[in-house]
Amino acid sequence: DYQTPPESNANYAWILHMLSHLKKADGVAGFLLANGALNDSDTLEIRKKLIQNDKVEAIIVLPRELFITTDISVTLWVLNNNKKGGPRNGRMLRNRQGEVLFIDLRTWSQNIYEKKYVKLTEEQIQKVCDIYHTWQTTEGKFAKPELYYAATEKEIAEKDFSLVPSRYIEFIDRDTEM
């Protein structure tokens, strides 16, 4: 169902590889990619198809300097073959078809450790899990400025199928308060 990824861009080859190994009925995968994969122009048709096929469940931008091997900000992608809802792992999930949850953690960089690298605390990791799990079970608009936003497929299509969280999450201009 998807185009062949361009030779110059392995991100979408990796995404499609992960997707091909998921259980058809209820497979879920989480993996890290560079932020460039969120809006690459040479992979627009593949990204568009992933969204139209309702495979992308969540996009979580992590803080810069989280990993020793790179100082760039990376993104945790969550793919899901079944966003219809129902009982799952002891919880009753709502139907999330046609939605993608965006979370932006780039401001969570206050926990600086050795050699200026960021380390998320257990409490911060739990907070992200709580946001994700609450979204999976809560009906209605789901948004918190500067942190998360649940976008519809229509909203994503209106933004040319970009998966860049800052295109959906509201950021407050604090300069107007000066």
C-alpha cells in the first residue's frame, strides 16, 4: 500500500519495516527517529498514506541532548494497527480513529546531568505516560498549551500531512506580557 522510500532517506524504510512486522489486528510499535522525518518533502506520499490508513497514534518530541551519541532532538513515534478502542491491558480505551496525539517535551531540559546531557526523571516519564493513557480514554478535545494536542486527520491534512508537533500545539507568546 505504500511507495518505495527514496534511497536518500532511510527513515521511512525503517517506519515501513516496523509497520510490516506488527500484528494486523492489534500491533503497536514505538521507535525513535530524527525530527526531520516529521516533515520530509521526499516522503510526503508515504506519510500521507500512514495518516490516511490511521497507523500513527502518537508523536512525542523529546528534549535535545537526551542521548550521549547525539545532541539533536529526536521523536518517539507510536504506530498502532487498532485505534478502535475496547478493552486493552486492563483499561477500556475509546475509539481514537482519525486522531494523532502530539506531545512536545523540548522544554523539559531542566534536569541536566554529566556533560550537559538531559535525563528525564521517573516522575516526568510517568507524566508522559499519564498524558498518553488519559488521551486514550478521554472523550472530547484534548489539548494543553505548550505540551500536547490531539489533532484530527482533517487538521493534519490541512497542514499538508506534517507531523511536526509545533504545528498543532499552541505556544504562548510571552513577549506580549512585557
